[in-house]
Amino acid sequence: MESAFTGMPVSPVTKGAAVNPAYLSVMSDGIDEVARNAGIEADVAQARQWMNAAAAANRDGARIVVDPDTGVFGDPVSLLDFDPADLDYFRSMVPHVRLAPHPRIESAIAIAGSAAQGRIQLFPGDRDFFERVHIHADSRAEAERIFRTAFKATALRATAEPGIVLLEADLGTFPEAVVRKGVPLPAGHTIEWTTPEIVAGRLTVAAPDGSPRTYTWDDTEVGGGWIYLYWIIADPAHERIAIASNVIDLSWEAADGVVRSFDGAIDPLVQEVYLEPAALPLVRRLQPLARPGAREAYQQAMREEVRHYLSVEPSYGKVAKRLYNLFRLGDELEAAAYVRELFDEPSAGLYQVSGLLEAATAALDPTSGIDRTLVLRQLDVLAVTLAAATTGPDETRLLAALGQLRASVLAADETDADWAATAARVRAPAAALVNDFFRTRLLAHPRVSHLLHSYEAG
């Protein structure tokens, strides 16, 4: 495969050697030209510096690197994009999102996704956390019981904490096709538990023929599907409401000292930045146990997600985020450097609109305990984002709808139907605008355009 800019190989890396400075100069100049043609600003010197650092980091492979100034650690490519200025904020969230402590459990918590890329992701989506959880038990059945206990305590913790609302807790899978809240779900679909269902210890759905099916918490098999928690968290100090999530990778160990994964594979070290130095021994012990080819499997998963967000749930913003991870791990550094230039453009801020509105909507629930003035501040942040990213009729229309939402909050007069309809008049156009922004800029880069067209065709 050849570079879209020069006809040279896509990868500028020769194992064990530095990147040719002349190559970097040509590549970064090419990025600048494409960026100017696409109407975005590109910092050529910074792009060249990042490409050189990323090439060196990729040569190190999956080696764990510790930042001596902060104590955070991860693979060297991930640490390039981590912004230490965010560290105190994310560490302050850890007590709210990590798994509840248990004497038989070790864990290592990290930030991941756009949360771990603060140097470039000026408009992140969720505050994404990732936690490696390792259980000491005599059997898998005992390990499952221990985990269900800790996971339940984690999910219900929000009921006793002010300003935090659990929106979703995913554990187990449906063994058969079911209909849940009117939505048909296939066998093997992850079970999404609500707080009342966790408290009750059971949930009831319907079989396709309409007959009831009840599943109990204590009988839920651990290991199928993904394990996931999703909250909104009030942050009065920063005058915002954040959406936070935690994805858990689960393993267990008996007295024989053999580490076993619940889902058959230890996740590779690819994208997370660990926040606690004390967790380094656990991560160092688990990391070599990742299945051979795990990083390649991760890249393939990114490709599948690109395909998904191109056709099944179209979102070029999500496509861009996954392409960046795919390119930076695959040594396609010119393409990665170009894509990373898109994330700090004002139009990219529209990517946050849907999540900010979702958080504001959940916060208005009287049971949330979140002060309504914080919702007003959230809407003010949205107004600034919309004003910076839009002009003309789009700006006028979106700010008018946002003003209606603000008036509803001030009057304490929002109804579900009215709020939802008005919020949709903000969310849908903003989604269309940010989708068009990322689509146009991604297709402006020859290599990215070629790849996306091949995915759409295949």
C-alpha cells in the first residue's frame, strides 16, 4: 500500500530506526495542504513532532510506560495524547465510578476513549473509564457471586450519593429472543438493568409470543456480553453535568495461580491511561496474558465499528474517532495526524450536543437531586458551543430552540413531550451539521477517502 501523498509506503516506521526527517517533512506538508483545502487549521510543526513521537512509541509495542511526574501509566502511544491538566478532575471522579471494594477483588482503573486524549479531544463525549477487575476465588461460581455482589453495590451506590444518577448497568445476556419495553432483542443481547430492577433483584420481559420471562440478578451469568455502567454526575465546581461510563474487563484466579478470563480473553493494553500508580503491578501481571494477536483484533474491531457507524448508525464523528485509533496503532501516521487535526475545530464541538442534552434531561428528573441551576449552566455551555460552531439561519434556529428549553427550566414547566420535542429541534440539526463537518473533512484526505469508500463498498 502506498501513501496518498508521496507514493512511499504507508508506514513511515522501520523497526529499530528513527523516522526519516525528510519523510516527516513531506508528510506534514501534505497534511497542511489537505487541511487548507478542507478549510481547517493544521499545526505542521506539531504534526511533525507527534508523528515522530508516535513512530517511536509504536516501535516500543505494548510496553507499559510510567509518567514520572504524575504516576499515570499506559502504552506509550496513549500517553502521547493524555493531558496532565485533566488528571485531578478524572481522579476526583474515580470514587464515584469504580467498582465497589471487596476483600477478594483487585482492580486497576483507567480513562479511555476521548477522555484519555485530552491534548486533542477538546470536545469529548462521555467521561469514559475502563477498569481491570481481578477476583480471587476457589471456583468460577464463587467468583461470579463475588462480582455480582460488588457490581450491585456499585450500581446502587448512586442512590446514596447526591448529584449522581445511574442510567444503565449492563450485566449478563438474554438466553433467548425477548421483547423489552416494546423493543425486540435477539438471544445473546446484553441485559440492561435499571436501578429498580437491581433493587428488586429481577426483571421481567416478554417472549416473542407475549408470555412473560423473569430473570433474576443472582442467577445472571457473568461473562457473556459486556459489563458496563453509565451515569450522569453533577460537577458544581466546574458548573457542568458529565456523562460518565465504566467498562469492566473481568478475570479471576484460584489457589493454583492460573489467571482466567470470564469472556475468554484478557483485553490488550491499547488505549487506556491508568490513574493510580499502585495498580501498576496488577496491570503488569495481566498485560502479558492478552491473547496473541490481541492488538490486531482490537484494530479489526475498530474497522468493524467504522463500518457500523458508516451504515448502521451513521455518525462520521464516531467514524473519525475510531479511524484515529486505527491509524495511530497501525503506523499510518500521516492519516492519523490529519484526523487528529479535526477534533479541536469549533464545528467538532457539536459532537457534544446530544450528550449534554441527555445529561440535562436526566438531571431534570425530580429524583436526581441535581440542582436546576446546574441544568441552566449546562444549557449556557450548549449555547456557547452552538454559537461558536454555527452561523446564519442554523445558529438562529438552534439558539432559539435552546432558549425555549432554558425558559422551560426557569419556569419549572417542562413536560416530557414538550421538552423532548424542543430538545429534538436542537439535537437533530446539530447532529446533521457535525456529521457533515466530519464527513466532508474525512473525504478530503485521499487515504481516508479511499478507505471509507472501500468500507462502504464492502
